[in-house]
Amino acid sequence: MCHQWSYAEPMPQNDVSEAMIPTPRLELHHLCVDDLLSLFEAPEDASIYEGKSYANPHRILMDESGPLRWRVPQVKSDPAVNKWFVRWMVEKETREIVGSTSFHGPPDEQGMMEIGLGVHTNFQRRGYATEALIGMWSWVINQPAVEVLRYTVDPNNEASVAVIKKFGFEHVGQQIDPEDGPEDIYEMSANEFRERFN
């Protein structure tokens, strides 16, 4: 079972999670290393939710591992990187997990942070993706060494393209993802985000 980490305490251990990030309608709950590994290796393990104030009736990241297949090897190699990884998107009204979000890793040499997220089909088109992104980016721009926010998206995913354009991110190029094919790359500096949204 995970324990909440206070920023006044030393570096978190495997059973400690980062502080929850609140947004108007969501709570973004961080998965500690132990829960992240259990979710990937034994998704039916109910201990992941013991003592938590939320439930996972929509089986988020249980039937489809999503980002876990990339994040788990990173965490096994260096548990300290888990700070940047998976958070549940918990709907405050129902206390149900409706999606998840995660950065792809710690800041790179340019201070770039790329994010990904997924919202369950039943909860799409309610603005939850936008709300989660604001929460995550508002948190990460206050972390050391973070200079650039990045979001990559399939150019044919009209909903995701609309979300990122609404933020005013600049289209800076395209990359080929081995699984997803061509992706457009959008970026904004941490300072610009801070000025516009904080």
C-alpha cells in the first residue's frame, strides 16, 4: 500500500507516492512504484486500491496496459524516475478513475517534458483531458530543470489536435512513432505556460 509523500521529507521510497494534484473536477493521484508494478504484473490485485478514496470500475490500465509497458522497465531500472509517471484521473463527484496521465520521463538535457494521457470512452468530450493537462503542466513547470512542455499527437486525431491548439502550443515538427506512425510535435516553453495559465 502506498503512502502520501510530503515535500519536506527525503526522497520517496517504493511505497510512497507524490502529492495529489487537484483540478476543478478531477484529482490526479500518483501511483507509487509498488502499485505501478502490481498494476502491470497483476492487474487484478485489489490491494492496489486498499485504503484509497477511489475505485476503478472502468478497469483503466487493467485490460490495456497503455503506458505501463514503457514506464515499468524505466522504473525497474531507476525507481526515482517514477516521480514523473502514472497518475490516475479520479472524477471527484463519483470517486471513479476515468483515465490516466503520465510524463514520458524526467526532464531531458533541454529540460523537455513530454506527456501522454487517456480518458475512458464514457468520459470523453467533457473537457477532462484539458483539465488534466493543465493540472500536470502546472505541477511540472515548478519542478527543477523543466524548460519545455511537449505534446505529440497523430495528425488525424482531431480531438487531441484541437485540445493542444486551444492551449496555443507551437507545431515544431513531426516524428515517426514505431507503433503509432506519424505524430505531430507541439511545444511551449515552461515560462510561456506559466505566464498564460498560472
